Amino acid sequence: MMEITIKILQFVLSFSLLVVIHEFGHFIFARMFGTRVEKFYLFFDPWFSLFKFKRGGTEYGIGWIPFGGYVKISGMVDESMDTEQLKQPVQPWEFRAKPAWQRLLIMLGGVMMNVLLALCIYIGMSYAWGDRYMANKDVAYGYAFNELAHEIGFRDGDRILLVDGQQVEDAAQVFPMIVIDQARTVTVERDGERVEVAIAPEYMPQLLETKAFMTPRVPFIVTEAVKGGAAAEAGFQPGDTLVAFNGEPMRYFDQYQPALADHAGQTVEIVVSRLRDGAAVTDTLPVQLTTEGQLGVKLMGPYDLIPLQTYSYTFWQAIPAGFHRTGTELANYWKQIKLIFSPKTEAYKSLGGIIAIGNIFPSFWSWEAFWQITAFLSIVLAVMNILPIPALDGGHVMFLFFEVITGRKPGDKFMERAQIVGIAILFALLIFANGNDIYRFFIK
């Protein structure tokens, strides 16, 4: 229960910050150009609000429906669908009275602030924590792959050299590059030779759905034999490296997983390599596996065996690093949006709603993880809001560009109808995304 509570608290805090910053972007540009802002709300408030106060002609408050927020700008057709005001003569403080370039900046203000927030977070993270990553070149034993990867043509132990001819520095970026960039070839080192693995386009829907496509391969090295367990009784010691199973040479953890499962509850013989008097020797240890196929040992993982690369930044170095990361995340998310709107990739099936977003947060409190996720969600909010869908900022921007180019302003009736269509589209997307969550949670 505590883990769920921590997830919810992180989600609410992050979401509230993102909404307030986004709406503040619209608010500040509106006020800058002398446009009246009637309301500034976190969450929506039909019929009543949880909290409100009025200052400087603007009502500030918190609504009771926790799905976003809004600013109500005088003389603008928005999601409130308040058309009565539009029937009155145009007033100089209204949105519709302002020149197109000012209305454009007011509408872009939210997106601009979300990008600025992500930039500030990435600069702060670079300065506070630097960059920590597992270098692809340091994955000395190659990768272990899942069944889909084997079907495509990868083999356990392959070392990734190039993805579509490009070197990948960060091991964690190999799979995203394959999927987001829809790579066609991956160059691997296999048994001392370079091999080209071709990825057919028809695999893309499965790649988007797959989990644990690849993990760094590591030897099975014991760090501790659990006290009172079968391994401890059999004589396993910290530092033992497993090298054979029932007479078959076997060294890597991914090889032992299915072998142990297949012999659950049985007595097996495991050969271990260990140091004795400074020399490497081997011992054969018979051990009774549990009914779950467990040895009863703790072992070294990738982060114990593969050193993390760490790069620290001064404050001034953190600024360009933050700009670079913001640009990279924006570009990558645009590519993901392209995949979602491409039916052949079936990426739309991975679209998630509230549950999916909440599950991004860890079940423990980590400020580094919190800020990293918040920055990413700020990028997501910026990109989603700039899509040319009526009712989103991008829809208003699209009509404003039309006005600037043609010199003709869309009529209020047209904008009302477009707003209704946009709201219908957004509700459909919201239902679909949260429906995906429910399907994955309860059925899949």
C-alpha cells in the first residue's frame, strides 16, 4: 500500500507542476499583452471548486476533476464553450481584439513554458548528478536476447557494434534506437566476426510490444549463499563462478535460468571455478534445487560487473548539456508520435493513460528519478499540445497561421464547431488510452 501511495504522490506532484507551468505560459503572455484572464485553475471545476480566490480580476482555484487545468481568457473560444461573451461587442482587453502575432504567442506560451521547464530540469540534473550510464563498449560478454530477438536473428552473446551504421555510446539507448528510428540493420560481433542482422519492417509492431528485448550478459558469479539453503549446505562460497551444469559447459546467468527451471526439485551437479591458495580450481557440487528451481544464492548483476561511466559538469558546462538533452528528448518524442500515427507499426496499441503514466514513477521516493520523469512528461505535454487538433494549443495555432497567411480570420461559429470536434477527438483518445490501460491491467 505504501508503494502505491508513493507512486500517487509523485504523480500528483509532477502532474500539478506541469499543468501550473503550462497554464502560466498562457497567463503570462496574455497579461503581457493586456488581455484579461478571467480564471486560472489547476484541475477542472464544473459546478464547484475545492478552493478559489480572486485577485487582480482573475479567479484562481483548484477544481475537483484531476485532469489538467486551464486559463479562461476573455474573448476566446476555448474548452469552456462560453459563447455568450462572443455575442457582445469586441472589447480592447479581449483575446479576439489582439493582433494575430500576439494571439499566436499567447497560445504558444504553454508549450514554450513546458520546454523551458524541461530545459531547466535537465540543466539542474546535469549539474547535480552528471551523466551516469553503462557504456555499450563495456558490455564485454555481449547481450542476452528474448525469443523475438532470436527470431529476428540475434544470438545470445552478440556484442552490438552499430545500429543502422551508427555507433551507440549508451547501452540503454541501443533498443530505443532500433525501435524509435525503425532501424533496418544492426551490426554485431559474433564469435570474433562482424555479422549484419537485418530487421524486417513487419517485426516493428512486435518490437513495440516486447519487454526485455535484450539485457547485458553476465557470468553467474555467487556473492552469497543464503544461510540454511541448499547451496550453502552444498558448499557454495562467495566468488564462485558457475562453469558447468550436469556435465554441460555453462557460464552465463541467462543459460542457467531455463536449465534450473527445467530441473526444479531435482538434485543437479554444478561445477564452480574458485580461487584456492591463489590458483583457480574447479569443484563439482551436488545441490538440491527448490521446487521453484532456485539454488539459494545471491549473484552479481550487470551493474556489479560492468562499470558505469560518470561525467560530471560544472554549472556552466551543465547549460549546453541541458540544451542538448532537451533537444534530443524532443526529437525522440516526435519520432514516437510519428510511430503512433503510422497504422502499420501498430504503435497506437501501446498508447497509455493515467495508469500507464502513474506506473512510470518508482515505488520509492527518488528526487533524481522524480525530476527525470517530470522533465520527460513536460516534453510529452509540450509535443502533445502542439498537435494541430482543435481544442489543443496546436489547433489554435493552426488557425492563427491560416489567418496570418491568408489575412482571413476564421469566424466565431466555425471556431465553436472546430472546438466541439476537437473535444470529441480528445475524449476519444482519452477513452482509448485509458481503455488500453484497463486491458493491459485486467486482461492481458
